[in-house]
Amino acid sequence: MRLESIAPTVGAFTCLILAGAVFIPAVIITTPGVSVADYYAAGPIGISVVGFLALLNIIVFLAGKQGRTDPVTVAGLTLVSGIAMVGFASVWAISITSTLLYGFPSQYAWIVNHRWIIVGLASVTALAGSGYTTAVLR
């Protein structure tokens, strides 16, 4: 298989999982008094921007794969937005205070690892954008 076909598929799939992973705490954590909004707003810009970019990149990756948009334009968009998502997610992940992170009830102990899952998925998206860019510019 060609990298030009595989990379946008992996990128779109990863973006779909990333968007779901970003927004899952807002859906699952329903305990009153738990600071989910503070969790999302941690850092200079919060994490919602990564979820938005992930949803946008699903469309961009698929447009490139299906040939609906200029491949060089799609390659640039996916590479730059992938790198931006890694940056935003990393800044957010290290900006969460331990008081906020460990303030969730014990049934939500998975939230401690959630931030690193977001950074990892954003990194895979950036790698897919990089792979697509490499394939298109050859």
C-alpha cells in the first residue's frame, strides 16, 4: 500500500478517536461539584481547541484521500494543525495542577492518565500528517 493512501486514513481515524477522547470526560463525569470545566480550561487556552482541530482534520484528511482538495494544500494543513495539536495538548497536559487532577472522585481515577492519552493521540495525528506530506511532496 502507498503512504499517500495509508497516512490520511490513519490520520482521519486517529482524529476521530482523539475528538472522542477529548470530549469523553464531559459526557462521563456527571458528579455534581466536580470541576470538569476547570479541567478543560487548564492552561493558557484549554483543551477544547484540540478537539475542534481533530474534528476539522477528519474532513481535511478525507478530502485529501479522496482527491477533493489539492494534495499539497491538504498536506500543509494536516502537518501544521497536527503539530499545533501536539503543542496545545502538551501545554494543557503540563498546566493541570495536581490539586485539580486528584480532586476527582475515585471512580474517575482514569482522569490522571487522560491527559497523556490526548498528547499521544495528537502525536499520532501529527505523524500521519507528516507521512502524508512526505508522500505528497515526493
